[in-house]
Amino acid sequence: MKTLILNGSPRPAGDTAALLHRLEKELEGDVLRVDCYRADISPCVDCRSCMKTVGCAVEDGMQEVYSYLRDCHNVVIASPLYFSELTGRLLDVCSRFQMLYCAKAFVGAELSLLPKKGGIIITGGGDGRPERAVQTASALLHTAGARDIFPPVMSLNTNTLPAGEDMTALCGITRLADFLSAKLT
């Protein structure tokens, strides 16, 4: 079992990290975690190369992500809420999924991606609403090949209850790990 985790948090020891640490301990198999704030991955520059040929013209750390994505079984998107949305840096990295869309829509190629399961982890300290972030994460997961997406795991009042102490979120992480570890049907 192989899992790709896209971490949109800038804080290595923050609330999102606490839930990801728990998930990684409970997951079976190999995990590639991309910390978007530290990754050498630029956003899509709309060069339109992928509209003519399969692949991305930008050579950076995303090439490893594309390779892993081809063979992985699971994709997880994790992010704190910034103005009720996924973080900008996570969206920068995920904008490179444009190549996946263009391969099918413009080149007519079927990428040989394994069918995947998806997971969404959202944290938030204040009064933001998660619906838009969940909708965006779901669209990104579908583009990445996720056919079945687990209900979002959220810890939304981290200003008063840190995610690492949020028993509802921690139980959700355990259920997410079980879901991702089961074979796709």
C-alpha cells in the first residue's frame, strides 16, 4: 500500500502536523509526504505544454510526485483553513495537477494511474467555514485519480482545543487510516 500525503501547513509542529503524525503511524505501507511550504515545486505557469503532449515542461520536485502518484493507492490532502480555503502553497503545488487534466482533455491520453482512495484533513483555529476547502480538496483528489473519498476529518476550534487533543478528530484519523489501508473494491 502506497500513500501520497500533500501537507499544506507551514507549521512543522502545528495542528495539521499533529493529525498527520497520527495518520502516518496508523497507515500501512509506504508513505510519501510532500510538505508544500518546503518542497521545491513551483506553481503551474500556464505554459500550455501539457495541452500538446503528456507531461509537464517544468522540471522540479513535482516530477517525483507525478511518479509516485502513478503507482500509489491513496492520496491525502491536509491543510489548515486560510480564509475558509486550503492554503495558497498547497494550491500552488496542486495547480500542477493541471497536467493530469490536460492529458485527458486535450491530448486524449488515458494516464495509467492506479485507482485511488482519497482523504481530506482540515484544521482551523477560528470561525472559518470548511465547506469551500472540502469542495476544492475533493476536486483535486478526483483529478489525481481518487474514486472513493473518505468523509473529511476536521479539527476546527484549534485556538481552544489543539488538534492533537481533539478526540473526535483523532478517532476520525484512525477511521481514515483503516479506510485507506483496506483494498479498493
